[in-house]
Amino acid sequence: MFRLSPLRSYPRRVRYYGVVNRDLVLAQFQACTAEDQVLDVVGKNKAKLSVSHVGCAMGLLWQFQKEKPQLLRTVELIQNHPEFLTLRVLAENKISLMDDITVVDMLYNVLRLNVEPHDSLVQQLMMEGWNRLQRFPVATLSKFSICLSEQFLYYSPLMGQITEIVNQKLDLIEDARVLTTLMTSISSLVSPQLRDALIEKADSLLDTMDPLQYNNTRRIVQFLRNIKYTYRPLLEKCNHILLQNIPRLDAENISIILGLYQSMQYNNCDFRLLAKQRLMELIDTSTDPVSFTKLFVSLGPLAGQATRERLESAAMLLADELNAQQALAIVETLEDIQCRNVQVINKFASILQNNLDVYRPVEIAKITQLLIFLHYQNPELFSRLRTILLRFLQDSVYPYEVTMLTRVLSMLPSPRMEDFVISRVDAVLHQCGLNDLNTFTVAIAKWIRNDPTYRHNTPSKYVRLLQTLNHFGHERLQKADRLDVVLEELKFISGEWFEEILLEETIAMLQRLIDQVSWINVPELALFLTRTNYLCTPLLDCIASVVTENIRKIHYSGTYATLLPFAILNYDSPMVDELFDACIQHFTPHIRSFDPHLLVLMAYALAVANCFPEEVIREIFSVDFLAKLDAQLETLPDALNMRVRLRLMELNRAVCLECPEFQVPWFHERYCKQLQRKNNGSVSPVQQQIHKMLGEVLGGINCARVAVVTPYFYTVDFECVLDRHQHAVPYSELSQLLITEDGKVKWESGSVRTESTELPPGAQRIALDFLDSKSFCRNLQHIKGDILMRKRHLEILGYHVLHIPHFEWNSMELSTQDAWKEYLKRKLFAEVA
């Protein structure tokens, strides 16, 4: 821009004003084609350089750099050039003469040329910008906000002033680039009211913006990620624009967008499939370290096994050309795709080892964790990493850094933990959130297990620290007054300490803040109750009421998280029935807009609640949908892939058994047999104990079977048959239950198939299931939804189902052999009768 615009106007100046008015120095700058030429002009004309000359020179230096690929940039050479120092001194001396736009442009360019934030030029430009802040046009304000972000001044008073100006002038901003840049810069400081106003403004500008300007759209997604607010209508609109631009995106942009989506847990099927296709097209041209690293990071998690092996082979060829950051990015992806190629892992681990001195604390912690998860074997390297981590921890004053370093240190083998580590943890506890406190308790538990002196050191330093953690955890919950903030802290918290020490108080706190439950935060609250298996009827009733009243405001995809706790925790009431009806009516018109995996999970949750909307079921089991689901599953992380496949099987089974009128075929026979082989059908000690006693109660071990696989592949803990007189029938006289080719349930004895009615007249086939703690809600002896669904299905298969709850079997009342036998007799004969 600095070169071309003056060149276009120069001939007219000569024609009308003559040679006398020519700016010879400016003409020399305009003739430059490289950085060294610009700096040479600076050196030859030091005394003649005006404000416009200095601004032009600095702008040209960055312009030349920006036009080069990242790999070919020479910023370091510019910094070391003696005339660059001259240019900086001249710029600093002329700040007071610069206009507003030149001040900000100068600051932007020097930061892009890697001049340190503590340099006097940067400091003076920052002060001058602050003094002129109120009169900046919004475009200049936007660029100035970028300069603050470059220096990590997200929470500074200056950024606060910019936020206030944006709040005042928002209606005047009509440029999408200006708005989206400001949105990302001030995202750490926006209030809920300003957040909503920015989202509304961005939504309106997207309708008038050139869709090819995808960077504006990407910045909106980044803003939503930064404020941790997955506002689906705007996110869907952004995704639609990004989908149009995929043919123009390079690996770096795709990698950025996929990273943003992943952090928001937004697995859009269409984008992932088209991104994978685009990245596959870029493989042959991504041969330099920069482009290949971006390709590897973005394509690796989406690709199948053959493509991953191809990428790993290419990574080995380029390994020695990668810098420290690129090697770390490759290793992160290797862990993400669960690479088990020892040669590749060893090669990149050696590169990381050679660069340990250049990594920051967060990167050293990340490297340690990655190598542990990749099962890398090198005690010497881990010992060195531990030494570096301890050194960083000793110097650290940031709570997030202390938390991270402590967590990773606890993953490394060590007979005991140094005292100063405990001191560093203790020093930051008052600044920590619930998630950080939970992280410390996990680390302490590992130290206690590994420290041989613990049992002989009571009260130990660990006990005292745990008591302090408990105190701060309770205090934080008691003082909590903003539901949204607490839900954000609770988002990823889990583990014994939280569940045993803080869960009850957390539920009490949530009930105390129940008036703050809104249609916006309902999904997070519902997911928390689902994750903790806590049946709190006041909170669930509140969720049902809020969602039913505001169903039109909720994005159709948000209904899944909302319905989940009601299905999983088996909570029902007239208000819940109304909730399910409202949600089903709301999302049904949009079922073809759902991501396939999410619709499967939704339908499974409804099936657990004994709800089978016909339109949803027919959509899922259509050929087109299943083909799209298969394609999407190839791009999903392995854990989510396996979960969705399992839920599809369970949904298929539920529909076949409970809705035969839909005529959906059972097509998971081979999948279930593979699961059987993986599970090995092991029998627990409790099952062995109960099986032995059943044999004694029924009159012989051949009268009861253990771990019986039924049609549709349920595994019944124990099975027996009682005749009309409630006498056990030995299995040598019985047939086996099977599914025929036409889907009917039959019993088979040897090679002869007979209908299930051919049991002895009046006989009943009994299924006894031992229910452990996972079968019940955490706080109540209330059976969960999936257990009731299983019972319904076994009854359809012809079983009379009996449950043996763990709290009954392990109770003080049943502490002798005779008491256990008497309990089984009551179950089998009294309940059946």
C-alpha cells in the first residue's frame, strides 16, 4: 500500500507542479524493492527524513516482510541492521508530530517487526495512543486494539477504555473487519449486555458482508470461543460462510478453525468432511516445514489409518528441518491420534529433547504429558524434564502455571515431593478456582501413594494441605453469587475429592442461586447434573419450567443436553412430560440439520426415557443418514466415535424390541460379537459368590447360569427357570434363546428350534441382575434410566427380571451365608409369586 499508492499519483505531480515540487527522498523509498534498499535510503538521508518519510520506511519494511512466506521472512536481519536502530530513534523523536493514524500505524508496524514491548519506542507510542484514544476513528481504534493484544494487555485499563468506547460507538460501526477485530481484542472484558449487543451487531453485518471475507467470520467464531459462549444461531451462520470458502482455505486457516470448533465442542459434520477433502488435496503441495506442520496438525485427527501412516512417513523425512515449535505441534497431534509408531515417537522425542532450553513452562509441561501419554521410554529424559519443571515451579508466581506444573510433576515417578512444591501450592490457593483446587487434590493423592514416609509422618504436610484445600473449596462455594461463573468452573471438574467433599455443598449452592437459571445456562446446568448423577428434583423442575417457557429461544441442538438428565436419572413428572413434548416439537422440523452423531445421541436419550418419535427414528435408520453418519464417524475422535457406534447399536436394539411396527432391521449382530470378544465375558467375585449360592438355593449348580447372552446381546448376570410349582428346571432339559432370520425370538435345543412358548407349561425364565452403585443416582437409591430400559427389553424377550441392589447385598443384615441364601429365596420365590 505504501509503495503503490504514491507511485500512481507521482506522474501527475510532475505534470502539474513541475520537478521543483518533487519529494526526492520519498521517490527513493518508492523505488525500493527490498528491505536493505529501504534501510540504505534511511542511512543516506538521516538529516532529511520527515515524519512521513519515517512512517513510509517503517511501513515498507513490514510490507516487504508480509508479502513473503513465513519461512522466508528476515525480521531478525532487519532488527540487526544498524540503520533500523536509526529509524527507530528518528521515529521516537518525531512522535509528537505524527497524526493519529500514523501513531497507530507506526506502533502496529514496529510490533510486527518484533520490536520488544519494553522498547522505548513502543512505550512512547503506547502512551501517545492512550492520550489520543478518545478521538481515534473506530478503524484506528480497531488497529490500536490489535497492538494491545500483541502485547497480551487483554485485561489492562487501556483495553478497558477501548471496551467502553466500543460500547458507546457500537451503532456507528458498519465495517465487519473493524467490528470483528475489536470483538476479539476486548473479548476478555465484555459484560453480558455488551456481549449480546456485539453478537446482534455481528449477526446483522454478516448479512451484508462479502462472504469471501472469511477472516471476519473466523474472528466472530474466535470471539465466541474467547467468551465461552456457544451461541448456536450465529455459530451456524458463520459455519455456513466458512463452508462456502473451504476451496480457498489453506491448511493453516483450516487448522485454526478446527481448533476453535474443537475448543467449543462443535463437531460440525459438513465442515469436517469438506475440510478433510480439502486437506487431502493439499498433501502433495505441503512440502515445506511450515505448511506441512499445519497440514499434519489439521488432517491427522480427521484422516483414516492409511493417510495417517502416509503423514507419519512424510513427517520422518522432514523431521530434521522442523523448528522447536513445529516439532511440538507434530507431537501433540501424534498423541491426539494415539500414534503407536515407536520410530516416529522416538525421532520427535529426540528433537524435543534437543530444544528443551527454548521452551516456556507451559510447553515443558505439555511435552512431559505428551511423552507420558505416548508411552515413551526414556528415564533420563524424564529426569531432566522433572528438574526443569521444578525450576520453573520454584520461580512461578502465576496460579495457572503453578497448577499446571504441579499436575504434571505428579505424573512423574518420584519417591517424595520437595517441600518447596507444597509451599508454592499453598501460596496460590487463595487465588484458585474450583478446578485448580481439584487438580491439586489429585496431585496430592498421587504423592501420598508414592511417599514411603507418609504413614510415619502424622499429621503430615499432605494432610494439612488437603485441609486447606477443603477450606478454600467450601469458602468459594459459600461466597459464590454468580451462577454462570460457577458453572464455568464446574465444567470439567471431577474426581473423588469433589464428589466426596464438595458435591453436596455445590448442589446447595446451585439451589441457592436457582433464580439465576435461564435458558442460556440451562444446558450447562443439565450437563453438570448428568455428569455427577445427582438427582436434585428442585433443579430439574426449574430446568423443565425454564425450558418449556423459553423453548422458542433455545437452538434446536441445545435440547439434547437439556433432556439428558431427565432420561439418564429417570426423573419423571407431569412437568417433565410437558418438557419432552415441547422439545420434540421444537427440534423435529430441524432433524435434517442435526449433525448425524448428535441426532443419534438425542434419539438414544429419548429411547432411554421410553420415547420414540417416529419421524426421528425413520430419519436415523434411512440409508442416506447412515451413509452420512459413517462418513462423519471417520473424522471424529476415537472416544466419541466408539460412543456413537455403541449408542446407535443400543438405539437399534431398542427400536427393534419396543417399536416393531417401524420395521427397522437389526443390523448389529457382527458389531455385538466383536464387543463380546473384546470384553472376554469375565465374571466378578460377587457374581461367582451369588452363582454358588443360587446353585444351593435352587438345588444344583446346573439350575442357574451366569453371564448369559440373550438375543440382541444383553448379558444377564444370572438366569434360571422355575416351573409352575416354583421348582428349578435344570438346563439340560431347556432350549436356548435365539433370533431367527426373520427377526423372531425363538428357543433352540441342539439343532431343533421351537417357539419360546414351548417352555414347560406355567414355567418362567428368570433374569437376576446385580446392580452396583453405577446403576443408581449418586444421592438416592433410585434406579437410572438405562437400567429400566434394559428391564423393559428383557421382559419383552420373555424374562421375569429381578434386581439385586448392591446396598442390599452388602448390607449389615446380609452378613452370613444363611442370610444371603434367605435373601435369594425371597427374591426368587416370594417376588416371582
